[in-house]
Amino acid sequence: MITFAAQFSRLSSMNLHEYQGKDILNSFGVRIQRGIVAETPEEAVAAAKKLNEETGTSWYVIKAQVHAGGRGKGGGVKVAKSLDEVKEISGSIIGMNLITPQTSAEGKKVHQVLIAEDVYYPGDNEPEEYYMSVLLDRANARNMIMYSPEGGMDIEAVAEKTPHLIFTESIDPAVGIMPFQARRVAFNLGLKGQAFKEMVRFVMSLYTAYAKSDATLFEINPVLKTSDDKIMAVDSKVTIDDNSLFRHKDYAELRDIREENPIEVEAKEVGLNYVDLDGNVGCMVNGAGLAMATMDLIKQAGGDPANFLDVGGTADAARVEAAFRLILKDPNVKAILVNIFGGIVRCDRVAQGIVDAYKNMGDAINVPIIVRLQGTNADIAKELIDNSGLDVQSAIEFQEAADKVQAVVS
Ligand code: GDP
Ligand code: MN
């Protein structure tokens, strides 16, 4: 499941934990709820003591660090009012399988907790929670700040029942955010005096952080107005554009592969562009555009793609074998459709690669394989496959391939 803001911004990206996102915000001068990450109850107590020295807080919030929102609802965010409670609550959250509205039914294992200062302390005013995200507005080729005075845990419900309470501010990426835009945000949130000024600063620095970190999404829910009118980020969901990581060498270590799909992690290691999907027909294609078209073809034939896989230009035996092995790790796969266009690479070489990989893998291939090769030497390739004696069906035309997929999945 994807978060409210993430549905507007999906692309090749690296998700961060709350504490990592807050570190980035902090480095750009965005005020955050302070915290220290811990992996054991003992570390949690030490973290709480340190926070007490630095901030004077004597209440703490223990927050599960997993790549999923809705942790509060799932019991992954709890207030501790003493060091004993810090120890007890951390002990119960670390190692738990946290199930939230955004995780699968099995939930996510918690390896770390963030020990944060309590920022909902009493004072002249009640603390107030707002929603704010910065994201790509692809349709308009601009950035966008989306925000609402109704922040907290249920922004999806706000969007559905009271959409007029969701505001947007469109920002030209070449110009950057103008101060009047930040003032409009503060005004629409109903702020005055010190809190208004703080919000203007918050929005300006938040946008700068988004742009400079090459993020594709910042989602801060809640942004808090404390009882003494400070504005700060209490939560953070930060997604960084993968393609920018060469510019941010220090971000590479923020990747937590425990949170990622294991097949996708393995694909990355062997240099294959693979995205796991829910369907039953595996596909191996060269070129992202053809891969998309192939997924459409599978759908039209009554199947459902099990993955997106672009093997790239060099579809030799080793690469084809690596791709077959990845696809077959998904237990839902009932058939594999190979769709290769021989433009730079010759079809007969790819066909030979498929035959070699198949022979090499022996029993490992236990589903029907349909191969469509089109382009240079397509007819020689078809002959090669048809004469191989292997259980591989060949096709040259798109429709032929579709019919063969249909025959297998229906
Ligand atoms: P999420 O549920 O995964 O979005 O996690 P959040 O970081 O947004 O925390 C969930 C909720 O915990 C917030 O909406 C707050 O109501 C509550 N919370 C967070 N920080 C504090 C705090 O310092 N004190 C208190 N009392 N509650 C907090
Ligand atoms: Mn939140």
C-alpha cells in the first residue's frame, strides 16, 4: 500500500526511515522533534538520558522505525513517562511484527526504535497538528506543496470527506519557492504572530531541503505547532530519487535493504532492472518501453504481469539465466513471456542465449516459456528455438505471443 502523498509520486526511488529523513531536514535548518535511534532497550535508555540532558524532556516517545506509515494506529508509537517505561516499551516494540494499515497482513519486523522528546507538552495553547508534503507534480512539470490544517493520523479520510481542507501551492522548480507562497501557506493554516513567522521559515527551509536533497517526496504528518508556538516536524517520510544518488554519496548508506523486496535487491546486485508485481505471468524484455507494452499485452491476453524486467541491451546466456532465476523466485509465476527486439542485439544470439540458459538450468525451469523475438535474424532465431527440443514456444508476431500466453493462463 502506498501513502496518501506517495500515490502522486511513484518512480525509482529510495525510501528512508523517519529518523534518517529528520536528519536530512535538520541539516537544512528545518526544526524537528529531536530523537536518537536505538536497537536495544539498553540503548534506548541511554538515548533517553542523553535527550534529557540536551532538551530537558522527561517524557519520551518510542517510535518503531519501519518503512510504513500508520505506525501510531498499529501500536508502534508510544509515550514513555519514565526511564523504566522507556526500557519496557522499547523492549516490547523492538522485534515485534508491526501491522499497520500500510503494511501487508504479516506486518513488518521492527529492528530499531527512535527515542524522541515529547513535544506535546502543556502550555498557553493546545498543540495543533497539520499535514504537509512536498512532491512532484508531474502533469504540470512543477513541484507542489500539499498541506492541510487537519493533520495527524487520518489524512486519507480528510482527503475523502473534506477535500476543501487540502490546499496546494505550486512551485516553479527553476525559480524556487517565493516568500509570499510560504506566507500563503501559513495564512491558510490559520496562524498568527510568532507561529505564523515560524511556519514561513519552516516552509521555506522544507522546500529548500526537498530541492537540494533531490527528493521526490517529503511527507510530514504531523507538522506540529507546540503549546509555545514552535513549528516542527514530528514525523517524516522522505523518498530520494535513485538517479540522483551519484550526487549524494553520503545517502547511499541510508538504504535499508531489510525493508526492500528481496528479489528486487538481488536484481539490483546483478544489474537487472526488476520490479515485483502481483500477477502470474513473468516477463523478460529488452527496453523499458517494450516492457511496458508487453505488460499491457499480458493483461489483454487475460493474464497479469508478475514483474517488470528490463534485461537491457546484452541479452546473453548469463544474463538470460540470471533473469530466469529471478523471475522463478516468485511462486505465483505460471508462465514466462520473453519479448526481445533485436535491434542492436541479433535475435539469433539471444535465442542461443535462451537455449543455453535453459539447458544450463535443467529442472529449475518448471513453467512454460513463450519467446517472441522480432528484428534482425528473427526467422533464424525462431528456427533455433523450434529445433532445440526444449519446451519453449516461439513466436514472431505480437498477437501470436498473446495467443500463446492466453492458452497457458486460461
Ligand atoms: P505514524 O502513525 O506512522 O504516522 O507516526 P507519527 O510519527 O505520525 O506518530 C503518530 C502519532 O503519535 C502522532 O500523530 C502524535 O499524535 C503521536 N505523537 C508523536 N510524537 C508525540 C509526542 O511527542 N508526544 C505525544 N504525546 N504524542 C506524540
Ligand atoms: Mn505520521
